[in-house]
Amino acid sequence: MALVRRAEESESHAAWAEIIELLQKLRSVDFLATVGQLEPSGLSRFTSNYLAALVEMTAARLGLPPPAWTRAVEPLPTPWFGTRLRRLREHLLVHAPVSFRRRNIFVDAGVGDRV
């Protein structure tokens, strides 16, 4: 959780890359022990949703249900795009990973990818 707080406080792409790398390496047996008890309260709405989307994406990759806390994170009220370019936004509306789209976050990368 310290790594998530660092990513939020510094808006650090490097910290998010570390989180993605950690999730990418998770195996089924380690999944719940690593992310099952995360507590996103106190994080910004964006950070909570971004983290939940990454964890949901990892759960899908592992064929496991996401932890219960992810369901408690309400999606962003307005869309957030990873770019200001209108043409790319159109692309992201279609190609963003499902776990991100459900949370109103439109990016072109997730677990297994680098931004």
C-alpha cells in the first residue's frame, strides 16, 4: 500500500510501473495474500479506481474472482482519458481494457503493458 500512496502523492509513472510489475509477477496462490486486503480508503477516487482496475485485470488473467474491496470502489463520475488528443481518445474508448472502461478510465495499457 505504501507503493500505491507513493504513486498517488508523486503522480509517479515509475511507482505505477512498479505496481504493474508486481501484479504481473503474481501467481494464483499469491494473489489474495498480496491484494485481497488492500484498503483504498484515503486514496483519491482516481487512484482507487486505477488500482481496482489493475487488480481486476490481474484477477481475470489468473482466472480468479477479484477481491471484494474492488466492488466497493465506485467508478469515476466523468471519463478520464490518458491523452488530450481527440483522435486518440476515440481509439481509447474502444481499446481500453474492460476493467478500466467499467471504471470510466480510458488508457491503452494495463497489467503486462507499459505506458
